[in-house]
Amino acid sequence: MASLQQIVDDFEFLDDWEDRYRYVIELGRTLEPMPDEDKTDLNKVQGCVSQVWLTNTVDRSDPSEPVMHFIGDSDAHIVRGLVAIMLAACSGNTASNIVAFNENALFTRLGLIEHLTPQRANGLRSMVARIKSQSADVLKNTQPS
């Protein structure tokens, strides 16, 4: 899977939005497969028109800075690519960095929101809200050492 910096660089290189859409779809193809048993109502992101599932694991090897790892999937090609972008931005980061992450700056830099349908933009926001909420929950349950 591409790093967030690689995605940003590639977006800046691609001038045409048709090329960018194709790139987003290609990013979706690089997602780590999500086991079918994880595609449950509990893992489903509410607020998305397409079906989107997210799971997370927490690395607590440094108890003061838990690191979040996410797996996501969608039944729609473009949305799968949006999942890939959000996982590149958040998965592998500390919970505190994810909570502080400025997704609007990223969306603006990539020009995503103005080129997505309102339903997809709302779904993207719902996905970000879920990632941030899960990270905030981990922080609340982290005991200072």
C-alpha cells in the first residue's frame, strides 16, 4: 500500500480528475484483504451509502503511546480507494496523532470533497469520524505510566 506522502505526490502529478479517479480506484485494489467474518454490522460504518467496514487493532508496546492499525473494505471501487487513502493517513499512527489529524487539510490538498458526490463526501466524513472515535476511545482507556 502506498504511503500518504506517495498518494499526495501522485495526486499533485495527475492533473485530470479522470486520472485521479482511476488512481483512487487503483489504491483500493492495494488494500489488505478484510476477512469476510469481519464484515459485520458491528464493523460497518454508518452514514455511508456504500457498505464500508473498518476494524482496528492496538499496539500497546509503548503503553503511553498506543498505535492504531486499521483494516477496511468497501463494496464500491471508489470508496475502497477512499478507505485506502484514510488508512494510509491513519493506520500505523499513534492514537493521539489520529485524534489530532486534520483531515480537512488533506481533503483540500487532494481536492477530494469538491470532486465527490455529496453522499460519498458524507461517507468519507463518517469513516474519518469512526477512525477518530475509536482512537479517542483507546486514549481514554490508556493509563499514564
